[in-house]
Amino acid sequence: MGEQFSGSAENLVREEATKGLNPGLVVLLVIGGLVLLFLVGNYALYMYAQKTLPPKKKKPVSKKKMKRERLKQGVSAPGE
């Protein structure tokens, strides 16, 4: 009867070890969830900004650059 008890004690210890969630899996799920939440939040903010913010203003082109572009295209600049 003593042998039977020791055998069941070993099974009990094995069951206790396998009952809980694997700590590595828990950490992986938490970190994965946080990364997913971060990405979804960034996407939501990006979409919100695209709808509400006005479009960016373009920088004014300098007269020198305009003159250079016109010369490249073969159109003479006014006053020359």
C-alpha cells in the first residue's frame, strides 16, 4: 500500500506542474498584445489626423529655381 501511495504522489506532482499556464507563454501573449495595441492605436491616430488636419503647405519656389527650370525646358525667362 505504501508503494501505491508514492506512485500517486508522483502523478500529483506532475499534474500540479502542468495545470498552470506556461509563464513564457503568458509573457509572450502580454507583449504581443501590447505591440498589437500600439500598432492599432497608431493606425487609428493616423487615420484621424488624415481626416482632420489640413494638408501641408508647399514651400514657395525661389525665383532662381524657377528661372533654372524654365531654362531647362527651353522657355526663356521674362525680361531676358
